[in-house]
Amino acid sequence: MTARTLMVQGTSSSVGKSLLVAALCRIFARRGVRVAPFKSQNMSNNAAVCSDGAEIGRSQALQAAAARVEPTADMNPVLLKPEADVRSQVVVQGRPWQTLAARDYYTRRDELWPVVTSALDRLRSDYELVIIEGAGSPAELNLREADIVNMAIARHARAPVLLVGDIERGGVFAQLLGTLSLLPSAERQLVAGLIVNKFRGDLSLFDSGRAILEERSGLPVLGIVPWLFDLRLPEEDGEPLFQRRSRAAAANELDIAVVRLPRIANFDDFDPLAAEPGVCLRYVDDPAALGHPHAVILPGTKSTVADLDWLRRSGLAAEIQRLADERVSIVGICGGYQMLGTQILDPNTVESSAGATPGLGLLPVETVFEHSKETHQVSAVIDDDRHCPGCHSDVLSGYEIHMGRTSGGRPWLKFAEQSGRAVATPDGAVSDDGQIWGCYLHGLFGNARFQAAWLDSLARRAGLPRCRDQMNQSITGRTSTAPHHLNAALDQLADNVEAALDARRLEEIVWAGKERESCLPT
């Protein structure tokens, strides 16, 4: 079987391609179609781990969830994880390949092209429909020769393309019509329809705009998709964090500040906290905005040493240490956990040229960077619950994705399973009073009992009238609310997008017979 394909490309980055692909995956999955997502090359430090330990972009994992299938490395065969402005770790088929400067990466097309086409071909042999996501814009003229993610893939798959413009940022006519005008004739023939995304207000006001687009492009406008509020789906990258305005916590709320590191990674760890009633979750990147929260979280990062240096230069390190002295809870996840220790050793210059870097000294642990990278789906047992009373022996689910090994201190977790393999590996550290703690387990706040118990301990420290009964009624018998909330959000997304699109035209584009396919350029 060779699956049909549909490709979603955008006029630029952040026009909403990823969410539209997720919506289409859920729409077709609900119709009984065996559908899978694909993006040949993604750039994001917000990654996910597959069941076999392969690492892929968070957006492709979300799209797989929308399609109701298990994510695999074939869905995102090349993942770029920026370590600096001009350097990225290149993850190929889910495993670290090389660390390359941007200029060097673009010379490696001939090595990577067979990888991405083979991955797509394997997906097409296993599914009925593959929905492909592009990256950035297909009209980046200076990058055309190195393209492995936009029209090159569309030509390989002979995929009809939906071109998406973002009306929220303005200039949607220039976006869509300008992009079409810059495409060579053979590639323009692949574009089967237009979508206007992120529309606010009265849709009828754009009736004339739709007519103009259709007249000048000669293509149908498949839909005007409205701005979708409060979906609570994981973000693909950190850009929205820099656009988000933080609000002040109310007097009866728990105030939790997440440090917005320059190379922040896997920040969707904290989405369950942001969704919790009675919690004000803020992202901060300067000492003045930090204030005096009930807890400070140092998140994951792609470059621990560089971001720790930034933490000191910005003045945030001194403020965090002052808050720790004032009995504020300090938490570190992954790279943030490494920062809380006494020092970070990098004898093989895996991450930096510094052989040893002093940590914040808030936990008695030491990290040594090694060449190997740990990427696992894991389950872990709580061995010490002094920061989450009542959770001793509870089993948490999540994932690991880190360089380096950390030892010392009082471990509070024991990994019981990594990528399906039984283990008994201690992880994390916690202070004697439970005020300061950290670990390598991403996704731990998606475990409802743990989250509730930790928030309850914060409330008791702060003297707030928050109890376990008030936190989603009770923590008794609950393990994780994440799958339920994620499915509900994906259904909400699909409902809104499906209502906005011309279903008949979409079906015609996807399932058009061999006659249309034979007319597509290769």
C-alpha cells in the first residue's frame, strides 16, 4: 500500500502549520482513516521521546497523538536542536548525529535527503494517508538548493499542497500571493488550495478578501480558520513564551515563577501547572520580574553551562540564592537540576570548553557530561516524599532527555523502567526539609497525585487555604490527567478547524484519482 499524501506549507514560520496538521490528523482519524504525520526536518528544543528512545520534535508527537498512533522517528527523521545562534545538534532518526554550524549543515543535503525520503516512504507503506508539514516558507530563495523539507518533499511525494497565511500578523494577501509568485511554475502547480489562519472577528468581513485571493491566485480558499483561544496544547518552540505577558498572582494564589532561559527546552513540562486552578505560573527573565514567588523552577535547557552563565550575568542566580535563603522552594528539572548542584564537569568538552563550572550550590550533587545521550520513556517510583507528602511509593510516568550524569545528595526517585527495560536507577535529589529538589524526569507534573501533593505542600508553607479536596476534588486514586486533557484539546482543535474548512474540496484534494496525480510535477 502506498498512502496518499497532503502537505501543509506556510508563508513563514509560526503561521500555524503544526496545529493545522494536528487538526487534520484528528479529523481524518475520526473518519476512520489510518493517518500519520510527517515533517522531514524540524528545529526545536521542545522534543519528545518515542517508546524506543528515539527523539523527535514535540509537534510531531502531538500530531501522532492527534492521529491516535504511536510516534516514531520516521515522523521526524531530522531534528535540529539549537545550542547557540549558529550551531545545532543534529538528531537523525531519533539519535544524535553531529553538532554542526548552520553553514556546514546546509552542505550535508546529499547525506540527509535519502534519510528523509526513506522515512516518508516507510510511513506511506504503513498508512492510508500521510499529512506532511513544511517548515518556514517554500519561497526562501537562498535555501532552495538545500531544501529537504518544503517543495523538494512535495515533489518527491507528488503531494498536493495547502498554503497557509497568518492574517493575525497582517499582510495576508502579500503573504499568499507573494509566495505563489516566487514559486517556479512546476512547484506552483502542486499548490491545491489556500488557508487563511488566525482570523479574529466577523468572518463575513473577509468575504471580499476570499474572492480577491481566489481570483488572483486561481486557487480555492479552503477556509478561514478563526483564532483559537486557550487550547492548552504544547507549544513547538519557545517563541510564544517571549510574547506571553505574565500577570501578577492574586493574594490567594500560589505564585510559581519559571526562569525563561535563553535556550529553554521542554517547557511544556509546566503546562499542567499553568492549567491548575489557584496557580499563577509566570515566565521571568530578569531579577526585577522575579519578585517573591512561592516557588522558582529552573527548567530544561539545551545548553546548561551557557544558560548558567547567563543566569549569573543577568543577576537571577543571586536572586534565586537569596530566595532559597528566605525559604522559597527552588526546583530544577533536567538542565535546571544540573544547575542546582555544586559543579558541572565537562572533561570531553561535550557542551563547552569550560572543564569545570560551579553550580548554584543549592543541592549537594555533581554533574559530569558524557558523550552518550539518555533518551527514554520511563516510569519511576517515589522513594522520598518529603516535598510531596503522601506520595511515597507512587509510580510516576515521564521521559528522560539529557546529556550528563548527576550523582550525590539524597535521591528521591528510582527509575523502574527505561524504554521498556527494567532498571533500578536512583534519580534526583531533595533537601532535608523538602524545600529544594530536582530530577531528570520530564513530564512529572502531568502526574496528578504528585502535582497535587507538591502544590499542597507549597500552600501549607505559605499559609494559604489550599487543601487536597480543592485540587480537582481529590488526589485519591488519580495518576495522570494529561491524556484526558490532551484528547479533549485535540478534539476541540479538530472541531474548530473542520467547521472552518470546505470538507468537500478537502476530500477531493486528498483522494483525487490517479488522473490528478499523473498531472503533478516530479
